[in-house]
Amino acid sequence: MATPGAAKAKEKALPRSATIKIRNQAPHPSGKVEVAPWIGRIHFVNQDKKEYRLRFFKPDTEPLKGIDILIPAKGRVTVGIKTGDEYHFGVYPSKGDVAALGKGGGPIIN
């Protein structure tokens, strides 16, 4: 069991930001990414020449129940995270609703 001092030390040790690069529609890294709550930012950088939808959804829910954010070709999107947040994400084509073509990652947590 962690003591309050150890919990504060862990919180301070978390990075203020992390970058997830998208290349060929695949996120790198695609596994767990953790940043400090409230001040932490996750930057998604699209290295492809086409736009995608980033779909964020809670664990144990269907991806179609999530929220989509457009990331432009060669563009970037920054997402903030608060205490207790945990999301999975997918990278989908910007047109149509072909969920089977998405490549996912996560979770992103604080």
C-alpha cells in the first residue's frame, strides 16, 4: 500500500507530456501512455498525408460509443487529461464509418 508521500512522488514523477505519432494509420507507441493529471498533455502527431479520425472511448465500451476528433494530414491534436481518466483510442479513416479499418492503442491515463 502506498503512503501519501509515495503517491505524491509518483504523481510528480509522471511526465508532463507524451507524443503518439501516427504513421500508415498506426499509432506509435500503441500501448499504455501515462501523463500527470491536470497538467499532462498527450500530443497526437499525424505523419501521413491524409487526415484521420481519432476515436476516444472508455474501457469496456464499444468504440462506436466514443467521441471522434479530426486530425489533419501532417497535423497534430493535443488532449489534456484529468485525475482518474482512462481512454482507449483508435485511428480511423476520416470518411465513412468503417470501424473494422481502425488501428487502436491505449490506454491513455494519468
